[in-house]
Amino acid sequence: MLLRLFSSNWTTGATVACLGAFGAGAYLMKHRRGQPIKPVSVNYHFTRKCNKDCAFCFHTEKTSYVASEEDMKIGLRLLKDAGMRKINFAGGEPFLYPTKLAMLCRFCKEGLGLESVSIITNGTRVTRKWMETHGRWVDVLGVSCDSFDEKVNTAIGRGTGENTTQLFRIRNWCRQQGIKFKLNTVVCAYNWREDMAEMVRELDSFRRKAFQVLLVEGENDTVERDVVLSTRKRNARKLLVSDEQFKAFCDNHRHLECFVPEPNSLMASSYLIVDEYLCFLDKGTGVEKQSR
């Protein structure tokens, strides 16, 4: 676990060096002018459990493990001491654990004094009550928005019948609580032709990111036969888009001020990810690597 690996090497004044002592992954210990890069912004996927079956998911439900509150706080404090200023909570679906998510947000804002606390969610479990009670500890709420066509959402694996309605609800709750509202779109074979600009403009998010479907070995590269045998496995190959198709989608939305594209060339290995075991993950090219 991250906390055990940290504590075994921890010395004041050498915070980042100890991060590399346990081989978290090349991305963490890349050097710039001889200085190690600090973990300024961290994505903490504290659960793999999810209530949706998105075919392109690259952090699949391979385990139901969730760390204890004590372990989470120790690991997060060590990351803060190493230079973390921003944290993003993701999954899985973080709102499947609303009490734990609230605890994490409050601890990071009040206990650690982080500049930014954000959450990425599919939006289905976000409630007005949670937002009114705990929204004070959240700076940014990012919601998945892959299509405004419910047939497309169903084909992807996240159809509910009221995706668009829920997006507007969440947008309104964010406004009431002073939370920045963000949209995330995974561009895939089912939606790359869709022009979503008008609805995105109406939702008025401060940022709208577009990601190209990313194939991660050991996560979403399973053959179709194994997907049928196990609902926890994913096969994203059929959803892959070419660079040209991704560019076509981006060209249709680039005029939006909030639009930020992230092709695979930019996304692979560019995020500092901590998993449910409080280990670093490298989801770049090749097999997914976990720190030990």
C-alpha cells in the first residue's frame, strides 16, 4: 500500500525522493533540470465499483476493495507532504459511497487545506441533499456526458432514460453551491459524428473535456467471449476511433470556449493515478503497472 511504502522511506526534506523509492512508475520520477516532479495533482480512484457498464471503461471492477478511513487519510497526508495541491476523486463511481466521499472531500479541504478538490462521476447517484450538505468542500464536479441521444448512451453502457435531465439538475445544484461544473466526453465509434455543441452551450459548463477512447491492457482489452462470461470485463476495441475521427469530433466543438481535447497521445501516462489499494498506477502503453 502507498502509506506503508511511504512510511518505510519517509524523511523530512526528501518527500519526493521517497516517492520514487518504491518504483511508483516512470511518470512520477521524470526529472526536469535534475529535480523530481512533485505530485501536484492526483487522481484517487478509491473504488472500482460502478453502477454502469461502459464498454470503454479503463478502470474496471476487478475488486470491491475500499481502503479504511485511517489508511486513506494517512496516504493523502503523505501525498500532501510530498507536494500535492489538487485532488480528484474518481472510480468506479465515487457516489456509490456518499458518506466516505464526503469524508474525503472534507478532510482534503479542512484537514489538508488543498487548493482544489474535484469529483468525477457518471451523475446517476448525485443528489440535491448531498450537494447541499457536503458541496462546501467541493471545488469542481465533473460529470460524464458521452451523448444526448439515449440510444447511444444505452449502446455505450450508461443509458438511464434521463441522462440529459440529470445533467441539468446537477448543473443547477453546482450553481447553487458555487461549484464549477465540468463535462467529460469519451469520443468513441458511437458518438464521434454527434454534434453536441448546442446542448453543451446550454449546460454552460466551465470546461468540457473530450477524451479519445484509450485501450489499457488488462482493463478494457478483453476478447468478446470473456466479456460474455464475466460482466466485469470490458472490450473497448469495437469503440476505438482513429485520430482522424477524433479530430473530426473536435473540429465540430472547438469553437466552444470551454472545449479541451485530450487525444491518446496526450492522455497515455499523463495522469498521476492512485488506486483503491493506495498504490500508484501507470496506465500508459503496454500492461498496466502498479507500484509495490
